Amino acid sequence: MLNNMALAKTLLCLTVITIVHCDFSIKMPSMLEALNGTCIMIPCQFSIPEDQKTKLQLPVTGVWRKASRWFFDSVDIFNSSQKANKLDGKILGDLTQKNCTSVLYNIHSSLSDSYYFRLETGFKYTFETPVWISVKDTLPEPILSRVDISVNEGAEVEIICTAMVPCPQYPPNLTWVPLLGNCTETMEKQADGTFTLSSVLRFVSSHVNHEQRISCTVDYPLQTSGGHNVYESTATITVLFLPKMMIEVNPLGPLRKGENTTLFCSAAANPAVTHIRWFQEREGNVYEVNTTETILTFSMTSDKVGFYFCEAQNAYGKQNSSTVRLEIQEEYDFFQSSTTMWQLLGWGGAALALITILTFTLCIKRRRSRFIQQHMFASKPQQSKPKMTVVRKKNSIKLRGSKAQKCAEHSNNECKPCPLMCCHCFVLHNSYL
């Protein structure tokens, strides 16, 4: 009987203790991942028994205890009432409102462990439930909402890139390479209190995007070293589109009659091209050329003159290329046009006559200049003669000396009519000198 009563008292005591302990509870994620050398935010909320709520008043201290909730085998990593701690940190939440959300800075890999929250106010209590913090050298790559994208050309594409945010106080950066359109970035709070960063990329697909790789890169800044940890995820886009046509001709320009020419038809398409046809447009009519090859070669004749284009078809549809024009170069006989010939001959004769006249005039001037210099100013034999002086003045020649009078009888003492004849008078006829 006594044993039964003792057992009943023990069960009652355990029940009371359980009830009391159930009134002290804490809500945190069971595990958090942190990047070595940066910070970690711990979402945290707690509840206390009703009879303890009046004791929850300032000053209130929050403590993060590592490894154990008891004093032995544990280390207090951060105490909000102390200035010096093993880790810098901060209580972000209002403890009087039962919000114990905290941040620990510069956490490193040796600190991976279980962490317990302790409340010190009108009462002191270390909550039973811990959070496991795993400090890693690397974090997971960002998550893409779509990895293999298949769309029709012209359709709007939306890709979402999401990365974890261990510490919102030092958020990472998200970038798209290449940036094909507009992107919108948002930070979202999850149900467990952690945060993620998302970037939504929107663009209109084009055939140039076919088989293009699109990368989302997340860049985490490190507090301790000032460096960065960068992670990347990639998606590939497949675009379905009509054939994109291009036509070339070799050689270019007008062709001589009988000259060989080659036309090239190329088409980029997804799905691949299944059929190619050639067409000739002449005098308003369109004729199909009897070939399905991408290369068309023939010898140029009058019936080949006209416009050419090719048509390509795939499972998505068909498309025509632009047109090229082929024509025969006219053979022009210069002597068939008498008018042109006589015009050219006339201009040539006039030019030749002008050159001849200019040459003859220049020759006469040069010869006259030489004649004057040689005979008028040549040195003469030493004779006992009176001194004679030749004076030039304003295109005239005057002679001064004892026999100047004789020349004056011939030219009135000035070479007015012709300087050359006046010079002849004195140079050629010695009797005057």
C-alpha cells in the first residue's frame, strides 16, 4: 500500500514537472547552415509560463550557450550583457516580447555545434531545444526554377533563381549572365524564419537564344577576409523556330553570256530543315527550278535572267529567303556609235591643236630671248672707240655716245616700234657704231 502511494506521488511529481517544462518552449529551426567567415542569423521565439510573465521585464539578458544547456561541458559564446564575448553578436528581437532572434558575426568552421538559448531576467532558464549550426566552407548552388527550357520563338520566358541567405545583414548578390531581359529581385522570409533571395528573369525568346546557356551567379561577401564566395547554376534554353534563310550568289554582279554562276541557300531552323525548293521569277511569273539541293549551278543564258529565291521547310513551318537578281551584261561596241566617235575625235583634235599653238609660242619667245642676249650684250674686240652706254627705260632703249645721233636718224633715238629691230641696227651694222 505504501509502495503504491509512493509511486502515485512520483507520477504526480513527474506530471507537474512535465507541465512546467512544457510551458517553457522555444521555436527555432532545427539546423542552420553558415558560411565560414561570415555571419549567421538565428530566428528565435520563446514562450514562458503564465506565472513567470510578470518577471519578464528589463533588464533582460540573452545568452547563446554552445554544446550543452548545462554549465558543465558548455561554453557561453555570446552574452548580451557583456561587452567581451567569444563571438560578436546582437539580439535583434525584443526579449520582453518573447523574440530572441539573434545574429552571430564572423563565425568559423570550428564552431559547428548545438546552440542553446538562455534567458536571464527575473528568472533564469536555458531552453531545452537547441539549434544545430553547421559552418561550412561552401554553400549550395542557387536553385533554378527551370533548367531545361523549351519554348516557341516569341514566347515570354520566366526563370527564377533562388539562393539561401544565412545572414540578411550581409546579403549575397545575384546576377544573370547573359542578362537577356528584365530581372526583379526580392528577399523572402520562410516559414521557419530564415530568408532566401530570389531573382526573376523575364525575356522574349528568339532564335538567337537557341541552345544558349543562361547562368545565375550568387556572390557571398566574407567578413573576415573581405573576399567572396561565388556559386553558379546554369540552364539551357531550346527555341523552336521557322527556318531563317540566307541566299548568296557567286560571282556577284552582271554576268557574261555563257558564264557559270552558283547560288547558295542556307537555313538555320529548329527542328531541322526537311525540304528545300528553288524558284525563279521572270516577267511577273514564278517558276519552280527542278532541284532540291542547297546549291544551284548553271550557265548564264537569256532564259536564266530574273529573280531567284529559295524556300525551306521544317516541322514548325516554311519560310522564303530574300531574292537575288541575275542579269546578262550587255556587250557594247564602241565603233557602233558614230556620234560618240566623232565627238571624241573632235575633242582630241582641239586639244592637240591647242597644245601645238602653246608649244610654238613658247619656242618663239625663248628663241627671241636668246637672240637678244647673244648679240646685244656679247663682248666686242678692243677698239679705240668712244664710250657708248645703253640705257633701258620703260620698255625702250636709249643710246648715249658720240655716234648716238646716227641711230637716232634710224629710230628717233628710241626703240619704240620694235626693240628687236633697234638692236639689229647697232649690233649688225658696225657703220653706226
